[in-house]
Amino acid sequence: MANEVIRGRAVRLPGAGAVRRLGIEAGLLLVLFAAYKWGRTLVQGGVGESMANASWLWHLERVLHLPGEGTVQGWVTASHDVTFLANVYYVSVHFPGTAALLIWLYARHRSAYFRVRTELVLLTAAGLVVQTLFPLAPPRLAGVGLMDTMTAVGPSAYPQAADGIANQYAAMPSLHVGWALLVAVAVLRVSRSPWRWVIAAHAPVTVLVVVSTANHYWLDGIVAAALLAAAIALTAAFSRRHARSNTPAKPAVAAVRWDAPKAAAAPQADGVRPEGGVAWEDEGRRERELVPVP
């Protein structure tokens, strides 16, 4: 690290290596966000398949006796202002909130940053695979009687041409929920401040928002949580394996004979070691002890 004197105080400036590492991490995150945007456009299923999957999922939730999404939406849409704020939260907090977490971890908790970054990458990759294999229309487009609050009240995350940052027919899983859960887990794992619970509230608030705005079903969030759990477990397994591979091997311990020498060593003058550098002493014990000669 380079040093510079400012007003009589030595200030440590980041060296070229630190700047390079920061650039690499920033580049990786930009690639991740770009892959998120681009990957969701790869969903090949047509509207018909997405609608059929939505009908099947809606019926499955009723079989599982999950709460009706319409009930939650009714609580929110009772107020125009609350509906507007829910839409704003959905549109505005997802990416900035996750980016803020990563920046904070990199600046203040570097070792935790690498763990969370890996979990985020694994979660996002798994989510994109599921979205590709199971195209799903969100409730607001599935004809299940829920209001499209982003169209009715605004603002909307999807322009008229439907070419926004996300494919509208890629509701499963909810990466909004998955990323929000990761933010909560990471903050609770690292921070001891009482304010950590305020940040962790981002997760349940996101669940409420994505359901009340009819952008996701309950099962979208449940699957996202399961994928996050798998990503956390896989990252922990990678860390354990990496730690084992980097642990230096223990030095070999020479075998020690505990039986007496066949022939007694010849008397030695003070300060002179017998051959082999050790002397045998009989202290009247049943077993012999190996005593180093100073």
C-alpha cells in the first residue's frame, strides 16, 4: 500500500493490486447482472405453455392449502398510496439493495463478501435454469382474478413492448425473494448491530410486495428459498474442501524405541554426546525413557 502525507498525517492509499482486485470484482458483478437480464430472455416457452403452467401451479397451491394471494393483495390495494409504494419497492429496491450489500461486505467484511458473492452466483444461475425449464405467467397475467397493480397504479417494471430487464413469463422462481433472503441472511450472519433486523426486514417486505402486486405466487418464493438453501450448502462444502486442500501436512513423527539398547553406551565425558546424540538413563522404572542430551 502506498503512503501519502496529508496535513501531517500518513494516509495509506490502495495499491495497484487492491485496485485490480476491486476492478475484477466489479466486473464479475456487472457480468452477473447482465446475465440476469439476458438469461431471462432465453425462456423459450410460449404464452400458451406459460399460462398452462400458471393454471397448474395455481391449482397446486389450493391443494396445498396455501393462503390466497388475492387476500394479501386486498390488504394492499385498499389504499392507492400503499399500492403505489409497493410498486415502487418492487421496481426500485431489488438491484440497488443487493448491490449495496455487496459493496458493504467488500468494504467492511471482505472474507464474508466472497462467500456471499458465491452464494449469489449459484442462486442466480439455478434460478435461470428453472425459469428456462418452467416458463410461468405471473398471477397478474394468468387470468386468476388478481389486479395488475403496476398497470393500474404504476410505476411498472415492464414497458409496453415487454422488452424490459426481465421476461414477464419467467415468474418461477422469484429472484426478488431469493436475493432479498440472501441480503437478510448475510446481514444477520455478519453484523451484530441492532439495526441488522431493520435490514433483514427487506426479506419479508419483499415477499409481501411480490405477492400483493401479483408478480409472483407463494410457490415462486418457496422455490427461491430452497435454491438459496442449496446455494448456501454448496458454498459451505466448497469452503471446507478448499480449507482441507490448503491445510499443510503434519510433519512425520519419528518412531521411538521403548526397549533398552542391546549394549550399554560407554561412559562419556561431561559435555560429550554418545553416537546418535542421545543417552539412555535407567531410573529404575519398568520402561525406558529417551532423554535428549543438552
